[in-house]
Amino acid sequence: MRFTYKTEENNTVVYTTIEETAGIFVGYTAEQVAKVAETLQPNYQSHNLSNVFSDIYFNYCVRKLLQGESVPNTYIKAFSEID
């Protein structure tokens, strides 16, 4: 996995964070967030993404995909390619 996920609970509210992007995803487990986040490209560990795919847009895309919505993003692998 390319990211570090941390799931916590605060007064019965479960949320997961992605440390590298400072994304907070309320109501989702680390497994659910990882399944979506790992499908997005490019690889944060091998690219300077400040001008390509910002953390804010990355978190936006993850959130939309978790909600079952589509995102206008050319970095998404086809879901048929995902294990």
C-alpha cells in the first residue's frame, strides 16, 4: 500500500485518515478507504504532485468515489483492472 491509514472512533463516530494527504473520511473503515485510494494514480511516493494531483483534489476524489459518485479524473484505473 502507498498510504498510511488510521481508523479511530470518537463518540461512536468512526473515521479514517490518510496521513500523507491529511484526508479525513467519516463513517468509513481503513479497508474501505484503502480500496478506493489505492486505485487513484499517480503514485504519491514517486512523483512531485504539487502541480499534478493535489492532496485536496485527491481527498475530494476519494470522498466522491466512497459515496458512489463519479469524478472527472483521468488518473483512475478501470475498476475491472483492480484485484
